[in-house]
Amino acid sequence: MYIDVHAWIGHYPFRPAPVRTAAELVALMDDHGIDKACVAYMPAVYYHDVTLGNAELYPEIAPYADRLIPVAVINPVYACAIEDLEREVREHGVKMIRLFPRQHKYDLACPESVALLKKAAELGVCVQLPIYLEDHRGRHPLDIEEPLMASEVEKAAMLAPETDFMILNYVNSAFAAPLSKLERPGRIYYDFGKCDPLYSSSMSILLESAGIDNVVFGTNMPLQAIDAQLAKMEYLPVTHNLTAGEIEKIASGNAKRILGL
């Protein structure tokens, strides 16, 4: 079973997204053997009021409630952000949110952000931090200039020590190596979207630093190729001596625990 923790629907502002609707996303998942996906609404990242984007997400994915799990985009420095988070959890059962400090122009460790992070911990919500939507090397001139850095996550993680974070779509060995040294009750999870299991040490560093229980499967579909991530799962038992049980944890078991499935 595969649970993809990083999926999207909706229009992307810098190029046509190959899949935009919930029906198209589910068809794409079927083509690749992905059972469930945690999905957010791409326009919400760029709307002035992100909650309007979240409101468009829920009815779109409602017919596929057995396959698509809602993820809300939240902007901590926007008015009533904490009330918005509480409503998303109360009315829509949200278990994960996505934050975009670079796109929304705030410091992840600013007081408003830390207050939101602490509220997420109180509500049992995991905070996802997609480092890229697309690879920075091919960025549109209007896209972010620099990604979020590990030192910024470290600072915020220590100010909100009980909050669970999930770092997405980066060479996450660069995050896991320093962040694994933090002493805090909250957990930090990582996908391996930009880690190479064959020709670099990035995958080994990620697995050793984070531990199997903190690595999850995420593709960033439909903006990136799903097959590359599935191929890595096939290589891991050979290249990194992972057992069937460890592969199952990465593919779906860890996500099930986070989501309470």
C-alpha cells in the first residue's frame, strides 16, 4: 500500500499542471498504484486569503474521501490564522497543514508563526514544509528566490518543541543531519523526493539521521514524476538493505500513524 503525503490539485501559476481536478488525480494514482494521497489546493498558496483556496479544495475531493485526504494551506501572519486552523480541523478533519514562509514572506520563527505551530501541536496536526514546489534551478522569475533553510526550521522547532514537522521535496539529508540532533518531544518527518539511492550518499544520510520511523513517501504529484519515487522504493531493499517491514513503513505505515488511520 502507498500513501503519498505530498500531492496537489488545481492550477499552478507558472505552467500548466498536467492534472488539476480530483478525478484526474485519482486516475493518476490508479495508474501508479497509489492508494491514498494527502492533497492540498495549489491556488491556495497564491491566493491573498489562503482559506478561500482551502474552501475550494473540500467539495472537489469530497467524492473521493476514501482516497484523498485534505491538507489545508495556512498563512500564520494572515488575520485569524489560528481560528482558521481550528475551523479546518473541526469542520473538515484536517490532520496536516502546509506552510509557505518564502511565498508568504514571513519568518518561520516569528511570533505569529510560533503561535500557530504550538496550536497545531495542541490539535494533533502535523505541519508540512514543502521546500520547493518546483526545482529552484528552473524557477520562474516570479517564483521564490531561495528555499527555506535547515537553520530556520531548527529555530522554529525549538520554539515550538511539541510540534510535528514534515519536510518535503528537497535533498532532505541536508535537513535530517542537523535536525536529528535536536532534543524535543515533537517529531520531524522527511520524504526522499530529492535523495538519490544510487549515486550519492544523500539517501544513506537521510535514513541514518532520521530513522525509518520518520521517513515517508511523497511525490509532489502532479508537478513531478511519480515513477522516479516508485523506482527508489524498488531500489531501497538492494541499495540500503531495507526489509519488507521497513519498506512498508515508508510506503504507508508511518503516514497511517501520523494520520491516525
